[in-house]
Amino acid sequence: MTIANVQIEVNHEEIRNYINEKLDETMRQTLFTWDINEMTKRTCMSKTFLEQEFLHDPRMKLLERRKEKGKRLWFYEPSLKVMQEIMDEW
């Protein structure tokens, strides 16, 4: 005897977008700065591409923080906005 037959349809794209939004929100709350290695991971772009297309841009140069011959760092939020601006210009 079957009591109930339940079917659930799942929109995978909508779930993926929701998860990505939550991840972005969490990252924004936790990331203060990032380096080129973190940029490479988060943007799925190579170091060479980031250097050529983003990091040589004067707007990104203004955000770069570095001690003499030290590791280069960028504040996460402002640099992300500049990267979006650069991409919008393509």
C-alpha cells in the first residue's frame, strides 16, 4: 500500500547562484586583504593575465600595499570593485 508519492524538482542553477551569493557574502566579511595567489584562486585567472589586465592598471596600483621588496597586498573590497570596472571596459 503506497501512502504518498513525492516528487521534488530542483533548479540546480538557482541553488548554485544562492550558494555563490552566500559564499561571496561570507568572503566579504572575512577577507580584508588578498594577494596575487588568492586573486588567482578566487577569479580563476592566471597570474600572468592578472598582471597584464588588472595589476598594471593605475587604479589597482593606487590600492597596492607593499613594504620594500615585500609581498604585494590589495584591500579586498576596493580592489574587487576596480577589477569589475576594468572588466566593464572590455
